[in-house]
Amino acid sequence: MKALFVLLLWFLLFGALVFSCRAASDSEVSSRISEAENTLRNAFETVTKAEQLGANTTGLVSELRNAGELLNEAETAYRIGNLDGALSKADESITVANKVFYAATSLFASFSVKTQRTFLNTIVFSAVGIILFLIALTLIWLWFSRRYNKKLLKMKVEVT
């Protein structure tokens, strides 16, 4: 009887330990999947910003697609109860999404500088062009006005 009681107590403690570990794993996997979703969203937004500046993001979009597929596999594994597989796929998704995020951030920064440089070059060349145009226009006007005045002075006055 005493052995049966100890055995029953041991099974209850073991069952409680397994349930508490599984609950911690559930919450861990759930939070890791949420983290993967946020990381993927940040990477997507950064790739979109870089693409709006004119950067070639074809490779990054492909990597984003891979990270999304890994996240989808993690969510599917979580739904069917494969917590280890879900955790593994969520970690892979986070790794790929972080890699894409940092690459897109670098690309965005370089194209941002390039865009600013192009804008400043446009302003400088426009200003120089306007100044040169006004100088040329002034010189042409002076040339024509002198020529006109010379012709005017050479004319004879006629009284009618």
C-alpha cells in the first residue's frame, strides 16, 4: 500500500512537472512566433522603404519570402502540437528576417545618401545654369543695344 501511494505520488509529481514544462514551452513558442512576426514586419517595411528609393531589392524580397514560409511552417507546427519544430522554424525565420532587415537598412542608407547627393547636384546645376543663362542673356542684350545705338547714330536726320 505504501509503495502504491509513493508510486501514485511520483506519477502525479511527474505529470505536474510535464504539464508545467509544456505550458512554459507553449508560451515560449508563442512568444517566439510573435517575435518572428514582428521581425518579419520590420524587415518588410525596411525593404519597402529601400525599394521606394530605387534600390534593387529582388534578392531581399526572395529572402523575405523564405522567412515568411519558415514562419508559416512554425505556426503550422505549433497548431499541430510540434513545439520543438515550431520553435526551430520560428528561430530560423527570425535569423533570416534579421539578415534581411540589416541588409535592407544598409541598402536604404546608401540609397538615401545617393538620393540626397543627386538632389543637391540637381539644385547646384540648376542654379549654375540659371546664372549662366542670365549672363548670356545680358551679354546678348548689351551686344544688340550697342549695335542698335551705332546704327541709330549713323542715320541721317530727315525733316519732312
